[in-house]
Amino acid sequence: MMNYYLSPRPNPKLLSIVIPCYNEEAVIQHLKNRLKSFQTSIGVSTEIILVNDGSSDQTINLLVDWARQDSTIKIVSLARNFGHQIAVTAGMDHAKGDVCVIMDADLQDPPEVIVDMLAKYREGYEIVYGQRLERAGESWFKKWTAWAFYRVMKFLVHKDLPLDSGDFRLISRTCMDVIGSMRENHRFLRGMNAWIGFPQTPVHYNRDPRVAGETKYPLRKMLKLALNAAIAFSPVPLRFSLALGFIIAIFGFIYGIYALYMAYLYFILELPVVYNRGWSTIVCRATSERGPLPEPSCPARSF
């Protein structure tokens, strides 16, 4: 990790909290109560941007009712389900704060950790990401796949990609503007945060179980995210395919020479080698076994 010059600064005038929601009707009331308590204790003006990612349940109706009761709530509703990364990007595009915190609606990432993130922000860091120490309420398979996912992504995407950290993070306005200018369709925000190179530091915490409902990020979606990140964000697959193509080309060239050599032994030296007529032609795509080329349909002009 590089060393940076950090300039201390005060708390932001406005804190934006972006929360993507997809079929989260079971957790909305829990989220509402927890955030209301957090807003009254943090001592910083906040706006909460709730992004409805094409939910098919009553999520959007519950969000609209919440916004009618609280002027700090903003609703962004997408026309269909575009996925977590696009939903977060839509929320960031509408954020007006000096800093933005990204968190999920299931409250596995406690909003109280934002207090520690703000402390690091005041020290001068531009990105403060939550790094998980424990993952309560998850199976051993989920924990193992998550452990493997972050290490594969670190290898494929960026050497500074922090381990065991999701999208729960604080991002300064400077970084938000830079990331907002990057309009990739297949987005991997964790990799983009690491790639832009601004000072960042972790805040350690224990992840809580979901307050209600089911996870919206099963193994299938995790693998899809990893594939998109590897293809769209990393040069490793391209280099691998280039090396594989080069190896196959070399093998084909050597095999072609071998085929010609066997044809030379069989036809020219007339040695009793095992050889099927036409084999070298197929391998090398030669025209020797076809005989002379046919006459053109139009006679050639003579001079």
C-alpha cells in the first residue's frame, strides 16, 4: 500500500447514504427504525437515497410511504432489475453529499460503523471501506466461497483490492466524481475504487446476520459478478487467451512440418512408413492431392 499525505478536515456538511433495494419488503421497517435512530445520533446532516432495483414485491410502495413521512428520504426507482452495481451507481448519481456511504438494506453491515468511517474521513482518507472480521449467520459454504471470491478478485482485478470487503464503504465527493465519469456497463465498483488510486483505509467490524428475508446474492450471482469483473476489468483473461493461442499456433506449425516429413518419406523416398494418402493434405491444407486447378470459366485474355 502506498503512503499518502493526508490533510485533516472537518465532518462533511451533508452525508449521503445510498441503499439499493431488491425485494426487501421484509426488512424495510427494520431499516427505517435503525436509520432513524442513527440519524438522530450522528450529528451530521444526512440524506438517504433508496434505489428500488425493479422489485416485484411491495418494496417500492413501502419506500414511497417512508419518503412521505421523512423529507431526508429520496427514492430512485429503476424500470427493471439492473443488478446491484448499476443500482448503486444510480444512487451515487443522485447523491448531493460531500461524502457517500454505500450499504445494503439487510442491515448485515451496521450503520453505526459509519461513525468510525467518518473519523477516518476527518483524518484525510478519500475512501474508507468496511473490512469484515466475522460473518455471523452464514453457512460454512457461504463463508468459504466469499473467502475464495475476494482472493481470486485480488489476483485478477487489482493488487490493491482489499480482501474481505464488500461495497460497504464511505467515498468522498472527489472520488464520486471520478467514478461517476467511468460509465462502463459491466461495473465492478470495488475494483474501480481501488483502481482510481486515492488514499483509502479499512474499518474493521463484525458482520451481522440478515434482519429478515433471504440473501439476494447467491453463488450464481457471485460467480456472474466475478466473471464480469475478470473480463471487463482485468487484462489477465486477455493475456491468457493470447498465450493459449500462441501455444496452439506453435503446436499446429510443428505438426504441419511432421505431416510434410511423413509425406516426403512415403512419396519421395518410398519408405514403408505408416501413412494414409491425403493425410498431409488435410493437415497442411495443401492442394497437391487435388491435381491441377480447373480452368477458369472465362478464358484468359492473351497478348
